[in-house]
Amino acid sequence: MACLAPVFRERDAKEHQHQHQYQQRANTAGKREVFASSSMMMAPPVSPPPPSPTIDDDDDETISSSSSSSSSFECPDVHKNCEYDGAVVVDGVAVGPTRSISDCCEKCANVAGCNVYVFCDESWCKGQCWLKRIENPDVERPKLRNGAREGDVNVPWTSGMLMKDYAKTAERGREGEDGTTTSRTLKERVSIRTPVGDFTIRLKPEWHRKSVEYLTDLAETENACQGASCKLYRVEPGFLVQGVLRSYVVRANKETFQFQKLMEYGDVGWAGGSAGPDFFVYLGEKPATWLKFDHTIWGTVEDPASLEVLEKIVKMDSHTPGGPNTMRFLKEEMPIHVA
């Protein structure tokens, strides 16, 4: 039986699980509470607030460091007792043991999409390096997690940021000869290309225009999806196929809208009541009354060939890492592209 858990964002599950794991470690060790980072393990989330666009860094204690590699890689913006927030690009387990903040910085420099890195050198988290991102490090700073203040000795993390891989501002309209701005032409449909076949989403700007603008940008921007930034990762037979449409070069949608329509078979929306980039295609036979109007919906899959691809994906090898009656994930995440 499918687990009809609330639709969540991939990042939310990682954030929630790490907070739980950290509290267990802190209680066992009898240490002061400190502020945790993200985890690769999945569990039903309590959604954290989204990253803040700016923080006050007038009192930043800045140190410089260089990589131990022969290339003398420099990390010019490193801050002790500070854990930067951001969308997880590669979690600490996947990154693997890391020797120093300099090594963590260099790994960030070599991973597409990473522009924020955090490193811990205390005993319980020794060698953990998390690679994250904010959309534009040129104009904004990542906020500190959980409302912490930089320099708090209870925070075992060291953080830094690199001026790279930021999202460009998309052109939303065109200025005419009379000085007025005309609305851009939006795509009517986009194709989601997968290794097992493509499915087409009919875009519905009347449901939510800003989301359709984002999908149009993804389809029209070269290399909008890089590496695993766009992928399918969760399946629930009779319920959904879920994935993420994250781009390192297209500015993300930031708006939600509770369109007064129950989701029906084939409808597409953002997951977890968020503005994306995690999305899902609803595959239930009946309208999703239990989801109410909590999700921003912006498209629908209508043609039989596309629906056949989705029904094929939902039956692919999957597992429930959390045990019976928990959320079901593909055993191998599936990369996708938007065209």
C-alpha cells in the first residue's frame, strides 16, 4: 500500500532528520546544544523556514585559509563558529571524510552548484563537509541556521562561500519603442526527458503564472539542469511521482498560490506547500481531497503516452528506507531534463 504521507521537499526531510540525530548525540554526550546541519537520511519533515536573502555581517570574524593541495587553493571568505544555511547540493555522507575547511572549500569549488560550504572538526562530527548553495552570492549572504549568532562557541561549524554558480535574473518581458514592457511569450508545454521515456506537461499560467515562467526559463536556457540538479527520486503507486527541478543558472520561483482546485489525476504542482523546486505529479484515481488547496499547481499531464511513462516510473524498483508504511523512494534516482 502506498504511503500517503504529506508531499514534502527533499531538503526538508534532510533538515529534519539531522536535527533529530544531532539532539540524540548532544543528549548522550551531555554537551551544550549546538546547531545542526543537513542529513542524507529521509524522514517525514517539519518544514524549516526558507533561507533568508541577507544577514548583517558587520561583525563577521573573517579568516583566510589555503588548501593543502599543491595548487594552493585559496578560501578567502571563511567564518568560525558559524553554520550557514542553504539548499543542500551534496550532503556530508556523500562528500565523505574531509581533512580541513580548506579541503571542504576546494570540494565546493569543484562541484557544480555549490557556493556555500560548512565544515565541522569536533569529535562527534569530525570531518563532515556539507556543500550548499544560495542563488546569488554576489548580492546576498546565506543566513545562519536556527537564528544563531556568528561567533557563538556552541556552534562547532566553520562556514564559507564562493562567488560562483549563481542564478542569473531571467528576462521577464521586453521593452517596446514606447517604453512599455510587454509580457513575454510563455511555453504552452514542456517535455520532461527521462531515461525511460519522456512525458509532456501542459503548462497552466491561469493556475500560477510565475511557476510557468520558471518552467519556460528551464526549457529555454541551455544547461538549465546540471548533474543531478533535476531528478526523480520518490514514487508512491496510486499516489505520485516526485522529483526536483533545481537550476544553478535560472532564478527560482519564489511564489506560491493556493489555487482553489483539488488536484486530479495528472496534475502537477510544487511539493510540501512550497514554491519549488521539488515537484510531483499526482496519480491518484480520485481527486486529492486530503491535500485540500495546500499546493501550488501549475500544469497537467494529459496525453496517454506521457501518462504511460509515469505509470512505468511509479512501478520501478523502489524501497522504504524508514521501514514499512513510510515514504517510498526509487532505488536509483533518475536524472531528468526539461525541453
